[in-house]
Amino acid sequence: MKVNLSEITNPLFIAFLKAKGVKDGEEAKPWEFTAWIQDKHVEFRQLKGLDKGMTPKPYTEMERKEFGEFLKEEATVKKGDRDGI
């Protein structure tokens, strides 16, 4: 899909685009976002010690905000990394 930042409202997808360095008008593959966000959830849950039991519990409101901050940090650290895009 061709990225049009003015039409994207999903903050998780925006974090993905920033982390991968995808610019307005460039191509992004939705399935790469799916794999990326799943990996980020696993990484975040491990860092926070939330992987207890077979079925992960939903995030609390605070954990949801922390996850958003975690993604922002990822986007800042990895900016310009274009692996897979």
C-alpha cells in the first residue's frame, strides 16, 4: 500500500512507519506491520513480566499508555532502519 500520512489514524501503524523509516508516498506492506506489532507486544510483555499463563491478560489503561511510549522509543531508536520495507 502507498502511505498517505494524512489518512492514517492508527497510532500503532504510525509508530511502525516511523520505526521503519517509511515516508509519505512510499510503500508499506500491511503484513509486515502485523508481524512487527505482534513482536512488539511480545517484547513489551516480557519486559514488564506480563507473560504469565497461557492466555495473556488485556493491558490495563496504564500498560496501554506504557506500550504506546515503548513504541515511540522504538521509533526513535530505529528510525531509518528499513529492513524488510
